Amino acid sequence: MQHRTLGRTGFSVTDIGCGLWGMSGWSGSDDEASLGALQLAVDLGCNFFDTAWAYGEGKSDGFLGKTLAANPGKRLYSASKIPPKNGRWPALPTYDYNDVFPADHVFAHADRIRHALGVDTIDLLQFHVWDDSWTDRPEFRNAVEKLKHDKIIHAFGLSLNRWQPANGIRAIRTGLIDAVQVIYNVFDQNPEDELFPVCQEHNIGVIARVPLDEGSLGGKMTRDTTFPDGDWRKGYFNPKNLNATLDRVDRLREDLPSGMTLPELAIRFILSNPVVSTIIVGMRKEEHVRGNLALSPAGGLDAGVIQKMRKHRWERSPAPWSD
């Protein structure tokens, strides 16, 4: 697999990493299959894994902890996230910082995550939501500096709100941020406008999440697709959004190069951007692991295909069902 540097952390990470959300938060997941998929990813050379306490109240962190313990001789990078105390996604400027990330909440979850991962120091710890109105709060700076000083974490990052990639730029400029996680894919190209240039300027690692648009770019979703109660995708792919999304998928297929699958196009589009450090793809089954990680050596798309992808950019705004 190909490696890239995660910004100023200096971590040499695989350009395709593994996202663990679907292993505990989506229907159809199987614990043994999930653990098998994680081990296969390690065996095939993947070394970056992203999870969060909110993924099953530590369940996915535990999966990753078992994988780290089973591979003591390999340098595997673990990233996790602290959930907002108020339990609200996305963060809004009307929320007070201390209602979302008070110090006791931050340090308690950092300890829980360390325990679940089985590590003394977390490679990358992120806030799971963010609003730039909190940037100048001294409590924020104090928390990040203490996390690093006490060696609870190696690096700190932010998971930026859906479809709000610029809502994090002020925080980056404080010097406290080492990496950002942002939605970036064929449809959601707007991180290129403001966020990516600032990340380049400050040598910030960029983790591209939702590369397959929550599954629509996986090539298997149809207008008859439904999800059971309790699966987050049931609300996200409501009839209005499902139909609008699949309309765009149909148009995208018209520009699909001969012999290329939709998931390959989606992932290689992101690999084409050198600002991206790694892509986190949900891979709950071994077939997903093999298919996705095999794309790493292929690299990005040629310039002509990239130019065709520009017309598929979709400008979206957060909606009540989108987080």
C-alpha cells in the first residue's frame, strides 16, 4: 500500500485507512466478521484506523483495541473521537463550549478511549463536532495543551461538521490542531475551496471521510433500498434524499470510465488530491477490505476524468436529517 504523511504529526499512514463506524452503528454488521475484516486490513498493510466513542458507546474502540493487541509488532495508528456532552450533532454556534466539551467530560472520555484501545497514549484524539465560535475559549486551549503535555495523546484533531468544511479554519490557525477530518468525495468537493489551502499552509493532516457518500457511491443502492429502525441511514436516506442522491449517481455513471467500478472511481478521485493524507472507508467484510485496499497502488485518476468529475459537485447545506 502507498503511504502519505499525516501533516505535522509525521505519522506515515496508508493512503486508504479503515473507518469503524459501520461495525457498531449500522444494521447488518457482525462482530466476528468485523474483527476478521480489521485483521485482514492489517495483514494487507493498512495501518490507519478511525473510530469514535459514539460508535456503540466504545464498542468500535474495543474492536480496535483487540486488533492492536493482536498485532504488537506492527505500527498501527489509532484515531478516536470524544462525543459532545450534549449529545447533539452537528455543533451549532448557539451551544456554549462548556455544554459540549467541558474539561471533566474531555478527560474522562480520553481515559475511557485509552482503556478501550489498550494504549497509554492515543495517536490522534478528535472532537467529534466543532464550531469555530469556540476557538478563542481558554478552556479549549487548556484542554488540548494538557492532553498533549500529560502524554494522553500524541496529536489532536477536529471532525468537522457535515457540509461545513470552512467551520474549522479559525481553530487551525490557533496552532492547536494537527489534523482535520472532513467529508470529501465526488459530490462534496467544497473542502478544496477554503479548507485545503489552509491545511497546506499549516501542514495539517487531512482525513477524508464519507468517500462513498454513506453508501450511495458503493454502487448497490437502489430506490427501493430501506434500512431498519435504529440504523442511522434510515433517516439520512429518507425518500427525498435517496431519490435526489440516486439521480446524481445515475448521471455520474454516464461518466464512468470503461472497466471502472463506481467505488473505484469514488476512491481514486480522492486519491488524486495530494492534500488528502488518508481516506477512511467503512469495511465491515473481508471482500470490502480486499476491494478497497487494492485501489491504493492504482493512485489517482487522470486529468481528463478529474475534469469530468467537476460537473458532479453538489452544493449541500446541513438539514435536520443529515447528522
